[in-house]
Amino acid sequence: MSTVKNQYWPAMTTTAIAENSVKKAAGVAYFVAAVTALLAVLAWLDVFYLLTPWSLLDAALFAIIAFFISRGSRAAAIMGLALYLVEAVDRIVSGIGSSSSGIVLVIFSLFFINGIRGSYALVRFRNSSQDMAPAAELP
């Protein structure tokens, strides 16, 4: 049971765990961008209409957010979660999706939340390591 807990809610005790959480959040954001882009292109080509062709802008936004999440940006991690939740609420209200999409919503949201936690932990670790660094001697 603890391995499941560590997978979906890890304790941010080391830099490696925080970096891994940020990396997973960026991966989820890239995945959302790729799936959104694929469905938007299919709609643009009149093949499958789950999204509109305008969703390509949404996919581009997710790709940009994913890039900055991978660099440890706290603001991008928060924006990624917010954008994902807004779109999830829109899908729920419009009636698109199934019961399994609720499970995906929870899992992806956890990855985004852990990305936020990891990015804040990275800043905390960097600041604490700077505090422990020996002060430069003045001339």
C-alpha cells in the first residue's frame, strides 16, 4: 500500500523525488497536449469530431506549459493544473466523457498537484543548500 501512496502522493524529502514529480507532471502535460492536438487535427480533417480545430491552440498552450513545468516553473505548474481542471469541468458540464474519464481526471490531477509540490520543494531545497554553503570571504 505504501508503494501506491508513494507513487501518487510522494513525500517531498529529496531533490530526486521533487524532480521526478516535476518530470511526471510535465509528461502528463505533454500527453494532454499531444492527445488534444491529435483530436483537433482529426476534427480539422473532418474525420472525428470530439474537439474543434480551435483546440490546436489549447494543445499549443499545454505544450508551452509542459515545457516550463519541466524546467521547474511553479507558475506553469499551477497554470497547468488550473487549465486542466477548467477543461475537465467543461467536459463534465457538456456531457463529453465516460465513467473512466473520472479516474483519468483524478490521476492526472494528482500528477499536476505533485508537480506543483515538487516545484515548490525544488525551490526550498535550492534555498536551503544556499544557506548551508560557506560564505565567501570578503577581501
